[in-house]
Amino acid sequence: MSWGTELWDQFDNLEKHTQWGIDILEKYIKFVKERTEIELSYAKQLRNLSKKYQPKKNSKEEEEYRYTACRAFLSTLNEMNDYAGQHEVVSENLASQILAGLARYVQELKQERKSHFHDGRKAQQHIETCWKQLESSKRRFERDCKEADRAQQYFEKMDADINVTKADVEKARQQAQIRHQMAEDSKADYSSNLQKFNHEQRDYYHTHIPNIFQKIQEMEEQRIVRLGESMKTYAEVDRQVIPIIGKCLDGIVKAAEGIDGKTDSQLVIEAYKSGFEPPGDIEFEDYTQPMKRTVSENSLSNSRADSKAEPKFGGKPKGKLWPFIKKNKLMSLLTSPHQPPPPPPASASPSAVPNGPQSPKQQKEPLSHRFNEFMTSKPKIHCFRSLKRGGAAPEDFSNLPPEQRRKKLQQKVDELNKEMQKEMDQREAITKMKDVYLKNPQMGDPASLDHKLTEVIQNIDKLRLEAQKFEAWLAEVEGRLPARGEQRRQSGLYDAQPAPAVNNCAQARESPDGSYTEEQSQESEVKVLATDFDDEFDDEEPLPAIGTCKALYTFDGQNEGTISVTEGETLYVIEEDKGDGWTRIRRNEDEEGYVPTSYVEVYLDKNAKGAKTYI
């Protein structure tokens, strides 16, 4: 099977077919090129997708990835990043192993095809030239034969005519001989050209054209083979990355299998455990017995009921009710506004009595005065919500529950120890370098390292002091947390400034938004029990009134938990000032709240505790 013998007369069709083959190859090259672009675009989109869901550094989102489910998701993102890398590898291999080689081969193929068909056209032109020469000699031979025949007939006619002279006859005879000689020469030339043309034609159809067409056939077959090899390479490029892609998918499966619900549940406990003990049983209060209210010198830690004994240090405190009270009760019954009370107006109102009794804020016992001074002398952290709004957290994390505070302090201690270790390693390296400079002065000046060494030593000292400070706080917190089954409950830890003949005390009160406040001094550490609620609240019955009060000034209660009063208005007192500058009052059954103590004149009724009287 050869194109030279089978398709000897299909030169034009072969030319069209080979051009079509090159077009097919170029189309395949374009296909592979677009595939590489798709792979690159897909890899880029995968990387962007993985980057989009990566946790931001130094953010709350990064802390969430300590959970096994979140870590599995992070592993999935990392594996998808590697997965995208394999698509980039596919694109690069397709470009290097297929596109580059095929592009060069197409250019070579075009040149080779052009050369072969140029030779074919050249052979065609040569055979056509030989054919034209043959036709020319044939026509000349035919013409000479006709002219020789006419000359011979003219000679015979002249020779038969008796009226023609002998000279004319001789001349006609010579002319006829010349024409016969020319015919013989034309015959010989025609015969020679015929033999030459037949030889050229045999070479053309049996040698030149078969050879040219055979080369074209080989060229076309090579193109087909090369296209098949490229397609095979196309598949192998994908096959090479399948094991790595499989490993990426195996990594995702392994990460998914590593998800443990119990581990995440334990992490939730560690993240939100406060360290407080659950509230104990609520004691029964018998209201059938006559109740008397006694205002003690220290109203901050006394309970209202006379039948209750003041809790001692180290004893079991009364259980808190706040986890079980409704939110609206919690806001209106349990908490005073966390803002400091506003000062009274500079000028007394006209209705105020000039020589009347002063407000209870001015009649505080010495302990209350000292406690108020202590409270106002330090910045007070009211609640977690205020921290979220932008307030700065205290350095000792005293705004956190004990367990969370312990974790934060431990984390801070570990960070400081790591930084200190780095500085110590740097100091050791500088010391060694200085020793080398001392032994080999040509390598450097030892004195040039003194400044750096001094700076590193100072940094170590600072870090050591900082670590000791946090370790002291950590030891303090660990000593306060319940241990070995000991039933202890405390809602606030405070350090109070020492005062003669007065026990250091503290108070932890819940703020209106549901969080708690905590105060702490750096001079001394005293563990104090939380101030329990004075009464057990019932959703149906409000607190009894313990006295009355008269508004000295007008107060617009715009904050949560406060109530507005008008100058000269008389209202009932249901809870006296606990040292925070606020007094709780009631206007009627549905209206009650806090007003600044300095804005009202309070008249306490010791026998009015059990009364339920409304205005």
C-alpha cells in the first residue's frame, strides 16, 4: 500500500488532505492550551477559596480551631490548597510536554510538506515541458512530411509536362529532395523527443511521483503517530497526579475521622468553666414570725432577715438565686446601675429644706465611707460587655471567672517563659561571640557587643519580673479555686486596703446586663464570701418596703435599672444603699428601680420590713 502507486494521479487531493492533517494538529494544540488555562484558573480559584476560609491570625476565629471539627476543616482547607497545586502541576506538564513540542513539530511539518509538494510540482513542470517538446517536434515532423509530399508531387508534375524545360524539372527535383531531407530530420527529431518523453514519463510516474508521495505518506503517518503520542501524554499527565490527589483526599478523610465530639465537649468545658460551685439549697424563711430590721454599722455584708446569721469566713455561704431568676427580675430586682451615681445639682432646689437632714450618702458610717473611697479610687470593670465595647481588660484578667482567669494567666506565664528562653539563648550566643572576638581580635571588636548584651540582660530581667508577677497572680487564683471536693463558693475576690479595727471586705455584685464586677487591690489578699441576696424572690410577690424617702432633686432615670423621680415626690424604699451610691425605691406595684442616694432623703422604718404597702 503506497500513495505513490495507488494515488499517482491525486496530487491535488493529497495536498488538501495533508493541509487538513496540519489543521487537526493545530486544533489539538489549541485544545490543550485551553485546558492548561482552565487548570490554572481552577487552581487559582481553589487557592482563593482555601485562603478565604483560613482563620485570621490573632483573632477569635483562630482560637476556635482548637476544636477537632474546626481542625479537620482547617486540614481540609490545607489539603485543598495542595489539591490546587496538583492542578497547577497538570497545567505546567501539559504546557512543557505537549504544547512546546507540538508547536515546534507543526512548524517543521509545514516546512517538510512544503518541500515535498514543491518537488512534486517541479516534477510536474518537467514532464509538462517534455510533453510540449514532443508535441512541437511531432507537429514539425508532420508539417515537413506534408511539404515533402507536395514537393514530390510538383516534381512529378513538372517531369511529366513536355512543355517544361529541363532546368525547371531539375529545380523541382532538387526542391523535392530538400523537402524529403527535412522530413527525415524532423522524423529523427520527433523520434528522439518521443523516446525522451517516454523515458521521462516512466521516471515521473514510476520513480519521482512515488518517491515524493511516499515521503508525504510517511510525513502524514508520523503526524498521526505524534498526535496519538500527545494524547497518551495528555492522559499520563493526569495519571501522574492522581496518587497525590488521592493522598490529599485521604488526608481529608483522616482529618474527618479525627473529629471527636467528646474532645470538643471537653474543650468547651475548659473554655467556659468559671470555677464557681453550683448554688446550694435555698433556706426556708418563716414570715409568720415577727421580723425586725436592724441597720448594722456594716450594711454591706449583713443580710436583711434578723433570723439569718452573718456568714463567717470559711463557712458555707448562702446559695445564690440569680441563676434561677427571670431576666426581667434580674434586671429590676437584683442589680443596681453599673454606672457611678451622678453628683447632686450644685444649687439646692427651692423646695429643699435649708437645714433639713442630709442624704444618707452623707450619713454613711466610716466603713461605708472608706469602701466608697476605695471603690472610686480604682477603675472599676463592670462587665464583659463593657470590655467588648472597647474597654481595656485588666492586666491580671480579674474580669474573668476564676477558671478562665487561671487559664489566661497560665498562658501568659508560658509565653513569658518562652520569650525569656529566647532572650537567654541570645545572651548565650552573644557571650560566645564575645569570647571568640577576645581570642581572635581580627574577627571583631568585643566591645561592640557590650551594648547588645546589656540590652538582652535588661530584657531578661524585665521578663523575669513580669513572669513572677503573673505567677503570683496564678498562685493566688489556684489557691482560691475549689480543690479535693471542698465545697466553697465565692463570686468575687478582692484585695482591700488595710484599715485599723475594720476587717478587709469586698463585694461582688452582678451588673444589669448579667455579668459580674470584681475589684482587687495589689497590697493584700483576702478571700471574702459573696454578698448573698437579702431575700428570696418570688415572681408573684414584690419586696416589702423598709421605709420612705423624699426626692430632693429631679432625676431622669435613663439607664437600665433606674427610675425617674420628681423633686418633692415621696416614694417607698425597698432596699437601702449597699455602698455603691444607689438606693432602690418603689412608686407603685409596677414601677420600681434605683435612684442616686444623694438625690433622696431616706426615712427607714425598722418595723416595716414585713409590710407590703404601695402608693
